[in-house]
Amino acid sequence: MRMNKNLGIALLLIAFGGILLLNKLGFHTGHMMSWLFPIALVFLGWIGMKNGRTAIGVVLLVLGGLMLLGKMSGLIVILVAIGLIVYGITMLRNNNSAY
């Protein structure tokens, strides 16, 4: 099989179709699909922008990004909390060394 630029997109579409078919047949993949759909939108938006379709590419990229931001909000809050704790500890260490 020769590799061309459409092979990756074709395999991606086959995979999404297979996952959707499994879901309809009773093999529930809801959690996985809730992450795959926004990632696919970001990917398709990036491909659209790369191929010169900037308007639709930006729309898909922003829509997918916002959906992913909502999915990753819990992780973002955890990372901000860890950052605040580390920053507070470094402030305490720098403050105590002055005495």
C-alpha cells in the first residue's frame, strides 16, 4: 500500500465509524467518544487551515479547543493548585533566608 496524504484521514474516518458502530451495537464507548470528538475537531480544523480553508479551519479549531478546555478543566484546576502551593513554598523559603 502506498502512503499518501489521504491515508491518515481515511484511517481516522474508518476508526471513528467503527467506534460509532460499536456504540450502536451495544458496546458503549461514551467516555472515549467524549474525548475523541473534540480532538477530531481540532485535528480537522488544523488540516483545514493547512489546506487553505482558514475560515472553516479556525471555526473547527476554536470549537474543538473550547470543548477540550471544558473536558480538561479539572486537570487545569489541579495544575493551578499545585503551582500555587509550589510558589507559596518558594516564597516562604526566600522569606526565611533573609532573617
